[in-house]
Amino acid sequence: MRGTDETSGSLFSYVDLEARIPARHPLRKIRQVVNDALASLDAEFEALYIDFGRPSIAPERLIRASLLQILFSVRSERQLMEQMQYNLLFRWFVGLGIDDQVWVPTVFTKNRDRLLTTEMSRKVMAAILSHREVAPLLSDEHFSVDGTLVKAWASMKSFQPKAEGAPPEEDGPGDPHEHDTPAKDQPAQSEPETEPMPRATHQHRNAEVDFRGEKRSNATHVSTTDPEARLYKKSPGTGATLCFMGHALMENRCGLIVQGDLTQADGHAERRAALDMIHRHSPGSTRRLTLGADKGYDAAGFVADLRKACVTPHVAQKSRYSAIDGRTTRHKGYSQSIKHRKRIEEAFGWAKTVGGAAQTMYRGLERVRSRFILTMAANNLARLPKLLGA
């Protein structure tokens, strides 16, 4: 059943909260943009509700609370609910009055899994970027792309060999085995009076494990904690970890993230995600776009696909066998794109230090992807007060 947003509390309590927030507080501008963005998604929220059942958490409030958790580095949803009991700033941002009851953490988690999907996170990011004050800041021609590793909520001890299929039984399901039927000429063995004490085979959950000399790969092993996580290392000589790979598409004018995605980690995920994001952001574009990227994207197939899509590949050149030639590097815009593309690392740095994306607290590709995209949207919100001069 459709919940209510800011009008559920008494008018006096909400006005009292509004008066307590300083006029030039940066969260005022962020809340104004979020309110306008969520108002444009009201039709989407209306379709999520039915006419019967218990009242659930309004999706507007749930999204605001999730953004608060990212912006203020709250480590868990239980701690978020605890802080919302006494933090008037949090109550004002979410839309709760002073006397309104805070949700139970488990109820908040279940509603978050039901409402905050990948598609909804993308719509929230698009609604923020299409705001009347934010849209003029964006460039519609020059972009940059990059990827980063997001550590999975799984330890290396959970990376176990895949279970092989059990061999088929020769006997039928109701037929006895040969050794179960005693021979006629053999005397039946009497069972011992007392059965031997069974030996404990349960291994301690934090037992010492020595992986030296053991070959492990994604083809033969899988994590029992998060089966969708993959073993991957960032560069030669570094240790491999169970992780996902996050991707972001940034416009080069103000450095705002316009598209986000998260996939399983492998050597080709960055280039595939870059093509998907540029097509999703500018579908069927006939204008000449530019896309800056690092040397990891310098592959002949990726460069050819960009040129077919009317995108100039401003990719950093490898020292050998580069797919970028002089017809691209001779232009002045190439060096400018190479310089501006490094700003995308600022968004990744903010997401990992403030937004909690260094190691995800969720399991499963869909949940981690939804959270990563919402973190990229929160990064844009954190930069808006200075960009808009609030």
C-alpha cells in the first residue's frame, strides 16, 4: 500500500526541523535536487504499490535514507536506523518528523531489496542529471571511461573446488546392494553391543589453511559465500582477490558520472562495459563523440567498435602494438581528453573512502551493481553544492 512522504508527521514537528537546519548548509541544495528528481519519478513509484497489505516504506524515503548512508559513511543499515532515532539532520533529509517512528532495520532491508533495483538506481541517477540546474553543467560530446575493482564480501577461504557430479548408482533406487544380502553359507555377523563413538569431522570455521602449491582458478573453484564473485588481480605481481569490477562513464566538463555499471571481473569486462554505457547514454547518436580511456582499452577490436559507433577513441597509447595512430593523436583534443580522463579516479576514490565501495557489504551481482550505481549518483550529489555555488 502506498506510503506517505513528508506529510505523515505533524506539521509543527516538520517545520521545527526545517528551522533548525542552517540556511547555507550544503545538504539543503542536495535535498532540493533529490526532491525534484524523485518527484519526476512519481509514476515509477506509484506502480510499485498495490491496494492491499501492510503499509510499506515510501520509496522516496528509502532512497533518501540510502543516499544518507553513502554520503555520511554509515557502515550498516542497523547503525543508520540507530542514528535516525536522534539525528535531526537525518530525519529532516529523509522526511521524518521529530515524533515519527523509525523503521525496524530488517524491514528497511527487505524493502530495499524489493524497491532499490539496478533499474531504479539508474533512473535515480538519470533524474538527478536531468535536473534543471544540473543539466547545463553536463557535456554531451566529450566523455571518459574507466573501471575499478570492488572487493566482494567473501574471504579467500570460501574459494573452494567446485562440487563434481556424483556418479550414477548401478542399482535401482529400490534394489538392495549385493553386500547388503548375507550369503546363505556364511553366518550372520552379530552387531556390537555398543556403537563406536563417532569422530568429529566438522572443521573450525576459522581454521588455518595453507594454499601454497595449490592451483586455484575461476574454472575449477567457486566461492561458497558469493558464487558470483570472481578471483582477479589488478596487475601482474599483485595478489588476486575475490571481487567485482565497477565501471563509470564521466562527462569531461565538470567530471560528473553519467553512467555506472558493475560486472564480474575479467580481462574483457572493461571494454564491454564501456561500449554498453556509451550506447546506453547516447543511443543511436550521429554526432561525433570522444571517449578518453587508459591503456587497458587500447585494443584493436574496441577501437574499431568505437569508430563504427561514431565515437573518436581518445585512448592512451601502448608502447608497442597500439591501435591508436596519428590520425587521432595529431589533434589537440586528444591531449585534452588524456588530461581530463584522470578525473574519473576522483570519483572512484570518493566512492571507496567515503561511499564504502572499497568492499561491498552485499552478496550477489545484482545487489552490488545497484549499490555501486547509487554510490556514483551520491558522488554527483556531493559535488553539486560547490558546482552550483550554494
